[in-house]
Amino acid sequence: MKYPENIRAVASLHPDYMGFIFHGKSPRYFKGEIPDDLPVAIRKTGVFVNSSIVEIIEKVTRYHLHAVQLHGGETAEFCRELRDALPRIEIIKVFSVKDEFDFAQLLPFENTADYFLFDTKGKQPGGNGYTFDWKLLKNYPSGKPYFLSGGIGPKETEKVQDFLHNQEYRNVSALCYAIDVNSRFETEPGSKNTEKLKEFKSKILCQHQ
Ligand SMILES: O=C(O)c1ccccc1N[C@@H]1O[C@H](COP(=O)(O)O)[C@@H](O)[C@H]1O
């Protein structure tokens, strides 16, 4: 998210999380103010790419963030330091997936991240706008809930419904804690199409009940 009016409009749809990107090279780089009248249940999330602990603490404090999404090569040791520094902040550690994925990479983070997030590997650290083959997640060995991300847009609605409900994915979709959407719902970088988000959310939730 980037612009106050759009932040308010999307907040009115009551997403569980809302992301603010603190990666200088991103067209979504956030440097404004987050409206202070958002519904309290929305978890404001800072998205970082190899930022220092000091920088993350500064943003968490300044913007009253509830969660951090670590989208770079942050190590498990880094996550542990961050946890010690900010014990109440949720840590979402991102892993980029392409044609294959070595799930052994997750092991060191089992005790230091609250959630994993699977995004598509691309030219940019995130926001590439492409999906990966979710079948790869069938080998997910962890019991940790994860965010499904990467290129999910209105056109993926049925695919997401299928992932969440098809018996084929039963074991892995049970741990899918959140669907993360970004560039495919934008009218311009950082500005989300509220109507399309509303429709997407209602279709996913409707199927989920
Ligand atoms: O969106 C960005 O510009 C970005 C920059 C640096 C790190 C992460 C970024 N976005 C995150 O990438 C995923 C997937 O986005 P998309 O659906 O493929 O556009 C999402 O978590 C964004 O928050």
C-alpha cells in the first residue's frame, strides 16, 4: 500500500494484513503516513529486503507495525536477533520458489519465524507478478502455517479456490494461513483496485465456509 485514500478504501474491506514496502528500489516504496484510523484488527506489515535490525526497529516504531515480512536473504540468526529486539512483532520469512524448491532451507527458521511465505522467484526480490507451480508445495514438510504469494490476481481466483479445496492439495492447503496479493490487483504501483479485491475476497471466503 502507498496512498492514504487507497489505504483507507482497502482497509474498509478488512484484510487481515496490509503491507508497506520499505525497499528503496521498489516502485511501491512507502514513505508516507499510515492513516491512524484503520480498523485495529488489520496487522500492519513492513516488507523489508536485507534491511538492518536498526532500520526495521525504526520503521516498526514509527509506523506501529505488527508484523515484518523479510523478503531478502535474512538468516535464521538475523530472525532470532530481530525476535529478541522486537518480541511482540510477527516475523514472516519469505522463500522464493521457481521450478523446484529445497524444503531443507526452512529448517533453520522453524523456531525463529512465525510464518513462512512462498513467493515466485524473479528478477526483483518481490512484486514480480508471476505465480509458481503450487504443486511444489505438496512436499511441504513443516507444520508451520504459511502465506501463499506471487502473482495472484483476479485471474487466479479459481486456481486459488481449487488449491484451497481440491482433495489433491488437502494436506498442504490446510496450512495455508493467508493469500497474499499485490501487483496483480493494482491500477498503478502501490494503488490497489478495491472493487477487484472485494470480489476476490468474497469469492475466496464464500468457498471457504
Ligand atoms: O512489490 C514489491 O515491489 C516488492 C519489493 C520488494 C520486496 C517485496 C515486494 N513485494 C512482495 O512480493 C510478493 C509478491 O508480489 P506479487 O503478487 O508477485 O506482485 C508480495 O508479498 C509483495 O508484498
